[in-house]
Amino acid sequence: MRYLLPLIFAVPAFADADLIVHNAKVVTVDAKSSMAEAVAVQDGKILAVGTSADILKHKGPKTQLIDAGGKMVLPGLMDSHVHPSGAAMSEWKEPMPDLRSLKEIFAFIRKKAETLPEGKWIVLRYAFPTRLDDARFPTKAELDEAAPKHPVLYHAGPAGVCNSMALKVSGVTKDTPNPGSGVVVKDATTGEPTGMLRSAYGVLKGVPGDADDAKPADRRAAIKKLFAFYNEHGLTSVADRNGSKGDLDLFRDMHKTGELSLRINMSRGIGTGGTREQVAKRFDDLPGADKKDGPTGAGDAWVRIGPTKMFLDGGMLNGTAYMRQPWPKGPTYQVTTDDYRGLLFIKQEQLRMVVEEGVKRKWQMTAHTAGEGGMDELLDAYEFVDRITPIKDLRMCITHANFPSQRNLERCKKLGVVADVQPAWLYKDGTTLLNVLGKERVRWFQPFKSWLDYTVIGGGSDHMLRFDEIKSTNPWDPWLGIAVAVHRTTERGTEMFPEEALTREQAIRLYTINNAYITHEEKTKGSLEPGKLADLIVIDRDVLTCPTKDIAGTKVLRTIVGGKTVFERK
């Protein structure tokens, strides 16, 4: 880190600031990794950064002064991947349980069965087997024993297991065909459904949603509550990685009424099936009649349109990600065949066409791409389209990108492709993945240092359920993500290839300027420099020098968005 000279930025002579934060250790995260002592803010933007003595010259009669007491100041943190609407509504009625073993899960199901009328569904959502002490899916027989008279679905993203009653009430039998690219898994000997469904929930009937009876006011209140929690942990911007038009309208209205306490970059989902004409019409319709909803970059500093998003393969944590080599057989994911590589939802020819139509319309694009084989397919499509219309300036993205390879990193550099990654997955799931896939394959699981040698990656959580920053699915505490990128040790104590660890400064950049870059916003936020948005935080420790084990416990003392305090620790 380089300390600033007395004043590093030219500003109008002694212009009055609205806010000054001084007596601080300011980590600017600028291109030179400069350090400072104070920040001045005017009209929601940074006026000057420098020494306390020089910055205090901008004090006027109405300037708010905040003495940081020597504490560290950072740019406001950003999360590259959240699902705020679903996460907020998952607990709008009551807290969700934190179930860590099959024993606890079966006990929860039995308790539900005692209070619910027979025939009512019992659903556990996003319960990833990699995070259980047992490190495996439950079986149909085990779910039958727990609740024989209720349909039960153990949902883990694209794959899940249901019990016999769920199959019965849905009319799923040995004769039920696979839906689309999904699979109703059947016993090799009897032909009967095993209960495992891979991207095939559509065959089930009557499964209730999380918030079917929620009113608009309930949703608004829940999202405000969630955003307040985000602010409490230093988040000033998030990327909603699959928001609906209703979510977009809500966020804009919350901004209008002064209720929005952080900035949102909104990805819009795009259907990938059909003819070229049908796909083209979807892209043409996406921005809306007033063109406010696209393409990438439309909107303002508070609610901005990001990339369009596709779903290319399944999930790493449920055994449906599309891999280069087959998934090993075993109980973790209930794989029983030698040639199962996961699920690929878009064929290469179709994928190329969809990407081409998006690029024509200046959309940055991304795709949920969890497996190594899926990443190969996406980069093949990006390379193909680049030969027709250069894509480098669009910063095409890969969402998750769990398993790059040397060749794929080189392709990303050539094409300007970026990625949003989830460090907490290494923390939560690394031990199980190492046991299932082996050391050679897992060597390329989330290789952060190698990524940064070739392109830009941003840190995100994929927060989906629960409010709690650590117990949620997935953990969204940015300080945990920063810490994991530095120490690369799992929740269960497994050290995961320390040669891929980041420095502390690099890890901070994952959640600041790097995330701003992957959303095309690095000129307005992500670092503390004059002219940029005044989004900053004061924290309780020096994360550049404190013991590594203490990074994850960082407490935010104050969060400022646009020059206004949205959280202050009392």
C-alpha cells in the first residue's frame, strides 16, 4: 500500500463538503493502492481524498464531521450475485431451520408431519447434501419412513429427492417420460422411480411456493429488512442475478420513496428455447416500450440494468453440473451409472444463436455455468460469436465458473470474459467435493489466484434463502468471502490448495473495484476517488494486518451510501 502525499487530488479551493470522514486509515482501492487519512463528500460524491489536515479545509458551517478514531475506511462492498426477493421472502413468516445432518432433517420432517394434515406437502428447499455431516442425499425410503402419509420433497436446486407419496399424488410411475433435458431417475433393475429428480420438478403436482399468499406490502417490508442487514455488513451495492420485471419495478419505486438503502445491478433472465425469430423477439421485448429496462447499462446509479442471464447447466452442490469427466458413482449425489456427466440445458448450436442475438443488441451476457464441461460450452459459443461481432468491450461473463482450466483462462483473457465467483462455496463445500471428485479434479475448483493472472473476477454469494449472513443458503457475509479467498480453508478444516490464495488487498478488490468492473461501473464506484459515488464503510479492525482468523469477524461501524449514513453501530 502506498500512502498519499498531503493532497493527491485537485479540487476547487476549499469547497465546502457536506460530509468529512477524518482521522481514519483510508484504503482507497485505486489503481496505485493508495492510502489516505480522510475523505470529503459533496452532493453524494467524493470531493477529495487526502490527509486529515488538508481535507478538513473543506469544512463549512453545515459540514457533518465524522471522526473515525483511527479506524479503517474502505469503499462500500459489493456482492456480485444475490437473489434478494427470494431470500427476503423465504423467512417472511418464520425463521427457517438450520439443519446440518440427515438426523436433524428427518426429525424436522416428522415434526412437520405431526402438525400438517395428511396429504399436505412438506418441502425443504436448497438443502445441499455437500453441507450435511452425512455428505449425501436422503433416499426415498428414508423420506417414506419420516412421513409416509405426506408428500415430501427434499429440494437441492436442480436436483432433489421425493418420497413415495409425492410420486403417487403426482402420478409419477415407471412409465413417466423424462421432461425436456431433465431426468426422472429410475432403478436399473425394476424401472421404478428412485425418487431422485434431476431438473424434473415439473412432473410433481401441487408443490407449494414459499410465499404464495404474500401481499405486495409483505414483500416490500421483507426486502427492506434484508437490505438493512446487507448494509449492516458493509454492502452498498448488490447484483440481483435473475430479477423479475416486478422486482425491477419495486426497486425503482423504493428508490423513489427513499426506501432503497443500496444500489442494485439487475440481471434479466432470457428464455433460450425456440427459433431465432422467437429468441430475437424476446431480446427486443426485454427493454420494454420506454427502453428503461435494457440493454446493459440502462438505468441510473441506484437501479441499473446488468447482463441477460441464461441457465446452461445444473449445480455443483447437487451433482447436476455438466462436467468434462463423469461424476463418480456413490451416495452423495445418488449417481449409479458410469457415464453420467451432469445436465446440459442448451445445445451448442442453440447457445451460439442466443448469444449472437444478445450481442447484436449490445447486451452483456452471462450464464449459470457450474461445471467444467459447461464452461467449455459457453466459451465455445463466446468464441464463435466473437468472430462475427467482437465481444471484448461487452465483458461477457460466466456465473459461478467453478472449474476453469489453463486453456479456458487463456480464452477468457483473449475474449475479455469476466466471472462472478462464490468463495463461500469453497468454505462450505470444498471438503465434500474433494472427497467425491479427488485431488486432481478439485485442484481447479475456484483457483482465485490463477483467475486474476488472466482476467477479472468478482466476489459474490448467490444468497438465496434465510437472512442470517452465515447460516443462510448461501452464506452472504462479504467478510467471510474475503477471508476464504485469503486462507482457503473449509468449514471442516480442509486446506484447499493454498497456492491459489489471494493477498488481502486482492481479496478486498474482489468485493469492491472488481465487482464494479464486471458490471461496467468502475468509473463511478468501487474505489474512493474524487468524482465517484460516496459509498464507504468504517470497520472495527485493520483487515490488512489483523490475524487471518479475525478477518471473517469484521464488524462494520458505519455504512454510508451516497454520502448518507444508512447504518451505524450503536
